[in-house]
Amino acid sequence: MANERSLRPRFSILTALLVLTIVALSVTVWRQNSEVSPLRQEVRRLRQELGHLTIDDESKIYAIRVAAADLDTHRFRVYLPKNRKFVLCERIQTIPGRSPSQSQTEWFASLGGSGSSSTIDSGEFTIDVHVERPDAKSDQWNLRHNINGRGGGVCGTVMPWLNYRRVWTTSADVGFDKQIESDADEGLVLFELRQGDLKKFPGGYSVTSPDKTKEQPGVMMWIEPAP
């Protein structure tokens, strides 16, 4: 009997209190994490609504569209990875089609021609894109951009179809309220405006988006890694 009693584990009151304290702390930490997680998601959502980016991976491109006071201004907040070089490209007159089997990198390579390109610094910045008609009596249209604190640029040509705003159809990788992320090697389409298909009928008209697999009249701005 004496040997049996000596083999039984013995716990002091201090040990028991220590175990209870550890358990209580573990439960508290778990509850705090479960309560904080939804708050973090809400803060992230509110930041995006205000046009602020949340950078989860500094090796990727992030962007979100931000509301601007001028309806003809398309404003974007962009983050480009550091220690990488990028090019801001513009194309006017036409946009080549993209086949379903064509990668974005391959498509970008086909977009050379009428337009311009310039190196762009990495980091986070705001860029405004404008499609403007300098003279209301002219068919000349410009695609202009301005990067907050870094300057801007413009390219333009005669594009009569832009005189009829009803046929404008815009699209891009970047939208409002929710930021997008992109692989730095793939780049990003910031702004794309194409001539839509106008169909008239008695008492009105309708405009449908053009077939993007075919070359269409349009203007476009995108970011791609420097060669």
C-alpha cells in the first residue's frame, strides 16, 4: 500500500493555480482574436472605400479606383513593388483584340504603335487619367495623365468617333470599392475606352460593349514591367 501511494502523482495548490491561469489566458487570447478578426476586415473595407490600399504582399501590384469630383477624371490609387522598374504605356486610335488563349503579357507585347510610354517610379501614388477634347470644333482628342507629385504626360490624335459620347464604353482591371492585386510580371490595365456598338430603334438607342477579341477604335492606358 505504501508503494502504491508513493507512485501517485502529486500536485500542489500552486501548480494547480498555474495550470488554471494558463488555460484562462489561452481562452482570453482566443476570444480576443475571434473578436478582432471581423474588426480588421471592417477596417480594411472602410480603407478601400476611401481609396486606401492595404499591401499584403510587397512583391505584387495593388490598385483601386477612387471617386473624383470631375466626371471625366478617372482616378486610381496604385502601388508598385520596390526594386522593380515599370513602364506606363498609352495607346490611341485603336486597341488590338485579345484572343482567349493569349496571356496578358503576350497581349501587351502586341499593343505597340500609336501612343507613348514612359518609366514610372515604384511605390504608392495617385494617378488621374483624362480623355479630353482641346477644341470643341476639332476632332482632336487627347489621352492625358497626371501622377500626383510626379508630373504627367499627354498623347493625342484625330479620333472623330470620340465626338459621340453615347458610344463610349469603358473597362479596366481596376474598379471601385475593392482593391485588386496583380503579379508584377503581368502588369495591369488601368483604363480602357472603346467604341461601343450603337443600335438605334424607334424612340431610342442602345449601346453594347464591342467584341474584345477584335481590333476596335479606342484608347488605353496600362502598366507593365520594364524590359
